[in-house]
Amino acid sequence: MEIRTLKEEEFSKLLSKLCSIYMEAYKELPNYGYQNKSETKRYLKWLYGGDPEGFLVAFKDSEPIGFISCHSNWWDSKLEKVVGEIHEFVVSPSFQGKGIGSKLFEESIKYLRNKGRNTVGLWVGEESDKARRFYEKRGFRYAGNWGKWRRMIKEYEID
């Protein structure tokens, strides 16, 4: 398995495959993800455009099998500071449970920490117990709710 960023041209070429991975992963949680290809494409383009270096893709045999998107300069109005924000994190269901998600997540945290972010935030669906436990296991703590979403934050020691 390989994890890396994508140049814009490669992102455009792989966009349909990335959309398929996203939609397959959200099939079981339709209240939390886009359910049609055009909305999904628009969303993934927004994610990539916000911080292309923070859009990390996992490949197996040169095929994408998952991705994580984070922004290294995200304004958190509640904390009143810039944080590292994880916006999306998806692994194809057929590759879940094999450590791929853990590696993607570690790489995104490394990226955000290298950008000087000591606070990392994310939102997880209230009904996404598996995802919530994944984040809690890695030290993320509850920081509030907004509708069907749960805010989670982790503070890292300053380097």
C-alpha cells in the first residue's frame, strides 16, 4: 500500500473512482454523505481545492482504496484560532479493518503537525459509532454538537 498526495491532473483523472469509494462507504450511513455523483464530485473538488497537500490517497496496486482530506489552516470560530481540520475520511468497505484507515489518519496528523497545528478537529456523525470509537482511541474528545454532528478535538503538545 502507498499513501500520497495527487497533482491536480491526477486528481481530475481519479475523481470518478474517488467518488465511487466515497459513495460506497456512505451507503450504510446515507444521512451523513452525499448520495449522488454530481454532489459528491463537487464536494471532493472543494476538499481538494482547500488544501491539495492535505488530500491524501491510499493506493493498492495503483488503484485508490481510500482517502483523507484535511485543511491545515482552518478557522475554528468556537476556539477562535486556526486549527488543523479533518474534513473527510473514507476507506472502501472491502479494505476496511486492514489498518489502511489507521495509516491514512496517521499521515494526515503528521501533515497537520508539520504545518504547525497543535489542535486538530473533526466532525463525526452522531450515529457513526465505529468512527467515533476510532477517534476516541486516538485521543480525540467530545467538544459539542451541531445537529446530527458531534465535534471532536485533540490538543497536541507544542513541539
